[in-house]
Amino acid sequence: MIKQKQAELLAPAGSFESMKAAVAAGADAVYMGGSRFGARAYAENPDEENFLAAIDYVHLHGRKIYMTVNTLMKEPEMGELYQYLAPYYERGLDAVIVQDLGVLAFVKREFPGMAVHASTQMTITGVYGAKALAELGAERVVTARELSLEEIRRIHSAVPVEIESFVHGALCYCYSGQCLMSSLIGGRSGNRGRCAQPCRLPYEVKRGAKTLNSKKESYVLNLKDLCTLDLIPDILEAGVYSMKIEGRMKSPRYTAGVVSIYRKYLDQYLEKGRTGWKVDPEDKKILLDLFDRGGFSEGYYRQHNGRHMVALGEKPAFRQTNQKLFDQLDETYVFKEIQEPIKGLLLLEEGQPSCLSLSWEGEETPISVTVFGAPPQKADRQPLTEEKAEKQMKKTGGTPFVFQDLEIQINGELFLPIQALNELRRKGLEALKEAILAPAARKSEKRTEAEGERGSHGKTDPPDKPEKGGAGQAPGRIRAAVSVEEPEQLKGILEHEKLSFLTGGSGEDSQLVLEEIAVDGGGFEGACWKETAEAVHKKGLSCFLILPHIFREEAIRYYNDNLDQLKSAGFDGVVVRSLEERVWLREKGVDLPMIFDDTMYSWNRLAREEMKKLGAARITMPLELNSRELWEVYRGDTDGELSVYGFLPMMVSAQCVKKTADGCDRKPEILRLKDRTGKLLPVKNRCVFCYSTIYNSSPLSLLNEKKAVMQLGNGRVRLKFTVEDRKQVQAVLAAFFEKWANREEGDNSSIIRDYTRGHFRRGVE
């Protein structure tokens, strides 16, 4: 049986009605989005008035409410954040759930006493990431859905934070927070709560001209929903405090049904332990009746990935509904007004004010109030009876309370008008409500709108205004870097016939100069790191090592085994892709300059400042901001670096398309997903770390955006090579340096014809 403090059942609330249904069904807490900044932009999120009412509602019933502020924030939005959050903070909001490091720092600074929870969008995959968030002030981490029970157990043992993990609902194919698929394909960003769910669509898996999957199994990215009823004891004993149910886009009926079943088995385990705990198969059937995407899986808790987790087939167009179940849920939870049991004492005595004392036990500290009303008079004819007084006082419909026990003392034959009794009851219930809500209330510093904007980034100076037609003064020279994932790509660069010109070694006045090469630590084995770094150095270039997208058990073992090689290879720095890696480097004593990659999001100035505090020597600019938005955050900052070429990673997944369609042979390979429009998306499985990456069908290329790039005023760009062969690498390099090395724009016949400018011009909502 669990030894830690009482576990929490956390329910989704996509609307005020869903919130009420969750509370009625037994949720200990709900998470809910406001009118802005939540990762479910298309839910029926309440406006300010209704959200404030929701805070009161859950607190009156002894529950908690967490607000989702779990999107990445653009710079202008940071100036609006204080005014947005202040009313909820004052009302007693229990916590905010955040993705953005700038938002985390802002809330900790501006709203003391309110807890901050690190969203699953922050991709917390282990002890190192949890440590990083704890150091930044997060009281709770929402683990990545991909973690095993053992990985959660390690976090619980090593880091003093609460752990929240998903136990039921939809599973994303991609690690949360690492998905750009919806964004790049249709401009609807998952990092802004607008995911269009392209993973739920059919795809052909191609190896060359051969198709590996059948039409009946074309939904290779469509994961089954998670159901962990059978794992509740294991999950709690691993250290999970908050059991989180997914589903803010679903109905109040769904919320009520799922919460009621998980409440049943959570209570059963907490009361009786494993010996008295058993799941009824009928309850699993009820969960499927509520929503069925093609069956359930237990997710990643016991297995790293697997074909059995993928729905593969199309969801049936029609399913027989369980109307009896739906009606029962509506009657029991959805439309039921729940009331808190209270105790009362009504005391009436001639010549004294009428007196009503009320008490509420609550979850922690009992609360009592006493109110006074009109004094009763001596009765001339019909005295007030206890029965009549009790009947009147118990009319609490439309309030949060119901009398569990009511004692009435009438000393003598007295008369008190019904209107006076009603007023005394109303006054007492209102006083009790205020007393229950009072402990949660806070005071915040009142600010004007302009003061709120300045407080967002800790500066008093407004942003510079860009010059007409540009974003700032262009630097005289662009400093370039390239990154490669495979040895053949590196050979293509080092053997390039114009390398001397590219690196400025020819003595010519080139406007674009190649200064460094970064090599992927998974594609280049540890045994060859020293040799690789030396080869790069011989060409007069700096050499950086790129750490993996996901730093979990496989990656930790790999880099621990190669730690000596890392320290002795002579690298000039490392490219860091997660907070996990930054903490690991520190604890292992690796003191090298760090470039924070674009997977470590810094969409606003405060997030950028937090990255620098964490040790970033350079920061790769976000891929989803347009040029104007990038200028607002990075203008003139020579520590900022812009990606100008590369097949952008749209998904990084613990699943493996190759394993699903053709089985696992632990051999890296590039397959392709053919979508409904005929586009081919490269998929690379990185077996050494056991994750796969799905790339965009066309590469990002800002080849024809030289002027706009230079106007950012940073002077640093990066070309990223991932799935290209040696010749393609050489051709892309030649195209950029032929066009960008000269101060005149000129014409250029490039081999980069099928390309995208990504979000450099359009951005995301």
C-alpha cells in the first residue's frame, strides 16, 4: 500500500460544465485553460468571469484547480501576462502549468505563493530534467508520457518534486513539446494549442519503391488511447502523486465517466492495498464505450514502444452507443448539483438577536461562522415551532451547502417572521462561503497596463523600432556553421573543392565565412570523436558535438560509456537539445561552451535571458517565429543563431515506424512516409538512442532571404544536414556560398528548388 501522502486524481476540464462533472465524479483537482495561452485552444475555455467562478466552485468543495498557461509565448504576449493572471492569482488559483521558461521565471517572480507545474510539453524524461526544473522553481513536473515505471521511480527517489503522470486518454506519437508536424504542414502549432493531429491520418511506409504496410494498416502514427487501471498500484508505488486524465477536448459525460472509474480503483487501493485491489472487466468496457480509438494500451510504463500500441486501422465510422450508461452519467454527475454537508445551530431567545452558527469540516481545517439577525418577539398567537424553523432553514437549494445536522433551540414561545429566518439563513451561508474561500485569496501589486508590460521582461526600456523595410543594421559579415549527422556528410564538407574559400582561408573578402562544424554524437561513434575533431581542426574550423534530441536511459548509458572520449576529444563545445543534457554535463564535469538548439525554446526575451543564465553561449532561434518576431527577441544579439537550411524534424518519437511496419533489426535506416497528397517524409531511426525522427518533406531554405537574414543583425547562421548524401551536402554548400559570399545579391541557379521557408515569413498564430 502506498506510503506517501494522499494521491491526487487530476481531471481535465475543457469547459465549466466539465469542471463541475469532474468534481461531482470525485476528482481531487482539475486542470483548465483560460481564454488564452492554453494548449487546447479549441476547447470551450471559460472567460475570466467563469474561470473565477470555477476557482470558487472547486475551493468550496475542497478541491484544487490548475490553470494551463502551457504554450510558448511571443514577446508582445509576455507584456500581457501580468494583467491576465493577476485576477486568478488574487482569487486563489492553486497552480499554473507552464511550458515556457520565460513564463516560469515570470510567474515565480511576480506571483509569490502560487505553485508552478512544469508541463509535459517541457519533455521531462528523467532525473536530470526534473532536477533542472526543481532548481528553476517548479513544485511539480508532469513527466513525458513515454517514461517507464522505473524511470519515474528514479525521479521520485532523487528529486524533491511532486510527480504528475498521465494515466488515461490520448497518446501523442511524438514526445510532447517536440512536434512541429501540424505547424509545418498547416501552420497550426501544437506549441500554441492548435494541433491539427496529422498523426491520426493514413500514411504509406516506403522503402524505396516498395510499400511496407497494407492499406488496412495505414494509420501507423495513430496511437491507441492509454488506460492504466491495471497499473494503478505500480504507478503510485513508483512515486506518482498526481494521476492525470487527458481529455480537455471531450464532453462532460466523458470526464465524469472516466473520473468515476479511476476514483473507484484509486480509493480501493488506498484503503485496502494490493491484496484488496481488483479491476472489474466491465469497467474497462465502460471506458471503451466512452471513447474508443481502436482499443487501449498501457502506454510506455512497461515497454519502450511497440506495434501493439498503434491503432493501425481506421476508427470505425459508427459505433453502437451505450445510452443507458450515458443517461446514468448525466443523472449522477453531469446534471447533479453537489452540495457540501454542514452543521448548524439556530438559537432564538426573546430580546436577543437571532443567532445562527454554521460549520464545515472541509479537507484540512474546520471552518465555523456565526451571524446575527432580527431578535424574535414574544408570540401573541402561534409561536414558531422547531419543526417550522428547521423546514425553513434547510431550504439551501441553489447554494453550495446542505445541512447534515441542524440543532434548533427556541427558548420560550416566540415569533420570528419567515422573511427574517430566510435572511438569517442567507447571511449565514454567505458568511460561511466567504470564510471557506478567504484562505486562498491573495493580494497582488496593482499595475497599469504599461507597467505590466515592463514587468514581463524585467526592463523599463521599450523595444527598439525597426527601420522601414528592415529589422536593424546588417552586419558586414555572416558567420556560418554546419551540422552533420553522418560521417559521409562530414566528408562531403571537408573534401569540398572550395573549402578554403568557404572558411576565408583564400584571403578573399567573403561576406559569408564558415567557422565551425557540429557532428552528431549518435551518428559518429565515441571511438572516433577525437579523430573527427582533429580532422575538422586541421581545416581551421571549430568542432562541436551534438547531443541527442532525447536524453533518456539509452543516451545516458551511451554518453557515460563515452565520457572519457568526450572530455579528451578536443571538442570546442557541445550542442545541447534538452535541459536534461545541461544538468548531465554539469554533474559529469564537462566544462565546454554550450549552444542551446532550437528544441530548447526561447520565444521571448525573458526565456532567452533564462537560457543564458543556464549557461548558453549561443541560442539557436526558434523555428516557428517569423522574421519580425525573431527581431523582437534577438535583434543584434550576436549570441543568437538562425537556421537557414535543413530538413526540419517534425516529430521525435519513442515509437519506430520501421518496427511497426517491418520489425526491429536495430539497424539505422531512412524510410519515407507517403501522405495523402503524395509527399514523402523522411524517417530516420536512431537505434543507439532508440528514438526516431520524422522530417519535413522539403528542406527549409532561406537561400533567397539573405537581406532579411542580415537585417536581424545577428551575423550567425547554421546549415543542418540530416538525410542528405555527400553530393547533396556539397551542392547545398556551394549554392549558399556562391550566393551569400558576395556583397551583391546577383542571380543564382540553385539545386534547392523544392524547398520551404518554414515560418520565416508566415509564423504561427
